[in-house]
Amino acid sequence: MRITSFALLMLFVAPFLAQEPADMETKYQEKLKKEFISKVPWEMKLDDAMAKAREQKKLIIGYFTRSYAP
């Protein structure tokens, strides 16, 4: 039996599509409590982060995750 690329993709993607928005929000809130996130002053808006970085002459580090994103 031959499995197509689409079938393999659906096997990987389907669990993420099945998540309820409430589950994603719960995962997001749990992630915010983790030590590596809570120890750093995060900016949620890029414009604010860029202004602060320019003012303090610092770099911006982006952290992207998908555990709560649809």
C-alpha cells in the first residue's frame, strides 16, 4: 500500500486542527508560567520592542511557538 504525501501531512496536522480554542488558551497560559519565560521582560508588540531596543541599544530576540496557535 502506498501512502501519499497528503495522507502523511494529514496524519501530522490533524491533531493540531482538532484542538479546541480553550485548550490552546490553557496551553498558552501554562507556557507563560514557565521559568524561562517569566524571568524575562517580554514585549508582545513588535513596535514597542523595537523602540525599547533602540533606546537601550539592545538586540531583539523572537520566540515563536505553536502550542496555542491555530
